[in-house]
Amino acid sequence: AYFPVFTLFSGLLIWFGVVRRRVEGALRQSRDVLKAEVEQRRALNAELAKRSDELQATNKELEAFAYSVSHDLRAPVRHIAGFTELLQKHSDAVLDDKSRHQISMILDSAKRMGRLVDDLLAFSRIGRAEAQKTTVHLEPLMKGVVDEIAPDMKGRKIVWHIGNLPICYGDPAMLRLVFGNLVSNAVKFTRTCLQAEIEISSVNHTSDEVVVFVKDNGVGFDMKYKDKLFGVFQRLHSQEAFEGTGIGLATVQRIVQGHGGRVWAEASVNNGATFYVALPKAGRVNA
């Protein structure tokens, strides 16, 4: 009886030994694979961090370049416009119609260049300025925006629909620039309407953010070009049809993203456009 029991016991020991070695081998293999993956991930994270630092450095250089160029261009452009105005004023009597037209074109181009330089300078300053964030009541802010652009509405028939607007968290001056751009665009791109309708309200709030929209019944745009909408110097309408520098919506996006928010648009050709801005809700930022 002893020998069979001993044989069984020895067999079990051998079997357990084989199983243990297999398990240990599998564990070592898993450990080696995991170690390799960890090393790869560390190397990848280091590479991503390096690329991120390089990208930030490049962006800062581009911002500095844009700021420097736009700042240095302001004086020459203003000199061109100023001296052209003097020439137009004092030489008008001795100029023929063709010459007057050419001087007028020079002056218009210089003024347009001046607006472009000013907008580019403002755009570059956004990344350099430190935001002064606080609780912002959007209703009085929006009222101020509409009052500010009143001169652009002279002789226009515009029906305003302004709903209840929420409280958000952000930089009041920056947000005034955001909604100033959006409302100005709504006024501009409804110019061809006999009766323009502009709606400003809010929709689809979440526990973390508020969403405000500016809607118009103007010329709209083709949604297949929506990815170009917020790019610098990108225009979906000709300069002859609607003036502008192509920097306004890029400025809007940059400010909103700097607030941790989102901006997007919906539109169709000749059926108006709606721009949505999602911003952090007051009281949730540091919650």
C-alpha cells in the first residue's frame, strides 16, 4: 500500500513542478512583454512631451512674429492713408476723373490694410494677454454689444429677438469681443435682407456649461466649408460682397477655446446661420 501512495505522491509533485515551471515561464514572458510596453510608452510619452514643447515654442514664435509685424506695419500704413487723404484734398482741382479714381482706390486699399493690421495685432495679443476671469452676466454684456454696433444699423430694418441669457465664467472684455464679432457678422450678412431677423438666446445647458447662440436670416454659407470657417484669413464670401479681414471668427474661436469652451456653426446658403458658443458655467470651474 505504501508504494502506490508514494508513486502517486511523486507523480503529483512532478506534475505540480511542470505546471509551476509553465506558469512561471508564462509570468516571466508576460512580465517581459509588459516591461517592453512600459518602456515603449515611456519613450512615446517623452517624444510627445518633446513635440508638445516644440509646438508651444513655435506657436510663441509665430505669435511674437505676428505681433511684431502687425505692430511695425501700423505706422507706415497710416502714413500712406494720411498722405493720400492730403493729396486727395489739395490736388482735387488739378486732377482728372481717372486720377481721382486711382487716388480713391489707393486710399481705400490703405484703410483696408490698416483694418487688417489692427485685427491681426488684436489676434496676436489674445495669446499674450492674461485673462481676467470672473462671473459674467451675459444679458447686460450683450445689450452693450448691440448698443455699440448701433451705427452700423442706420437705415436698416432689423427685428431683434433677445431671450434670457445665462451667467457664465470668463473674461468680460474677451467675451465682449467674442459676441461683438458674432453680432456684427449677423448684422453684416443680413444686409441683403429687406427685413433682417437676429435672435440671441441660450439653449441646451449642462451641469458644466452654458450654450449661447446668435442666429440670423442672412446669406448663410455652405456647410461643406465649415472647417475653413474659423481659420485665419479664411473668407467664404468675396470682399466685394461683404467687407472684412477674415480674422474675426478666428479670434472668436481662440478666445472661446482659451476659456475651455467650444464654438461651432450651422447654416445653409441663403437661409441664415447660427453660431453657438459653449462656456463654463459660473461656479463650476473650481468645483
